[in-house]
Amino acid sequence: MQFPARSTQLPSRPSSHPSLQLPVASSVHPAEPWFYYFAYGSCMCPVDLKRSLGESTHDWVVGTATLEGYRLGFFRRSQRRNCGVLDIVQDANSQVEGVLYRLPDRVSHRLDEREEGYCHELIEVNCQGQRYSQVRTYTVIEKLLEEHAPNDWYFSVVLRGAITCGLPEQYCWNLFNHMHQLQRQAYCQGESLRSA
């Protein structure tokens, strides 16, 4: 059985917009309650996050951030997306790269709805030389014992968010290779990775 070839070239960033290093939450009114949110999966992409929150999220990007002591894994199978989706698990020797947002409280319930099957976890991240504590992220409630492959749609959204927001190139390659390997294994086992 031959696995279909996938391009090994990462998409390039648009030259006019090298990364989303935007001012901190300029559209959140100073008096409005807000919270920090660390995205490591499909929510890294502000365009995809906007679909769930119903508001533009570009101005809420603080910047790229690093979470120490965790690693990524596809330990949940989403019925909505019909594929494996990302989770983070504790691992003292690893780190997770992602995007730090400053979100208004008014979108909190919409974010919770999007992250069905996940629960809040408060973490600390490093972002642009500063340490942020009491940052919300989401972790899978009922973790699977084995990882499940993402479908092509989820693969693309995660990678697009990582590249567009300027995560380190080697991390993007590692993420690409991990997702590609999971897809290869699923293909060899005859699993369907069609989008829902």
C-alpha cells in the first residue's frame, strides 16, 4: 500500500504580514473584564477562532508564547470534526508553543462551547520576555490512551495558525511531522480521515 505524497514544504508567511505580533488587546475596553487565554491547537489561527466567537480576534493577540512542562498529543477524538484533536499533557522535558490572547469576558461562554470535551486549566506562559500567570487553557477531560490522527482540514488549520502567528520554524516542522506520521499510521490501518 502506498501512502499518498504530502508536500514537505511548509507554507510561507505572507510577505506583507510576517507574523501577528499585534498590540495587546486594543479592542478590549480598559474597563471591560478580560482574561488571558493560551491557544495551542486550531485556536492559534485568529480566523478560525473568529468563527466560534463571532468577533474579529486579531486585535486580541498578545503574541507567541511558550508553556514549559507540557507536550502536545492527539488524545481526543472529536465527533464534530471527525478526527483526532490536540491536547496537552504534563511532561517535564517538553514545552508547547502557542498563541497568547487577551479576551473579553463576554466571549468566555462561546469559547467554552467551542472547547466541548475540554476543561479549564490555569497555567503560566512566557510571552515576549514576560511571564504571564493565571492564563486559561483547555485540556481534554477524558484522555484516550492512544493518539488519533487529525484529518486534512484540522491539520491545515493548526499548521496555518502556527505559521501565521510566527511560532519557531523548527517547532512548526515538528508539528507537521507529528501530524503527518499520525495520518500515515491511520492510512496504513485503513482509517478514514474525511472531514465531518
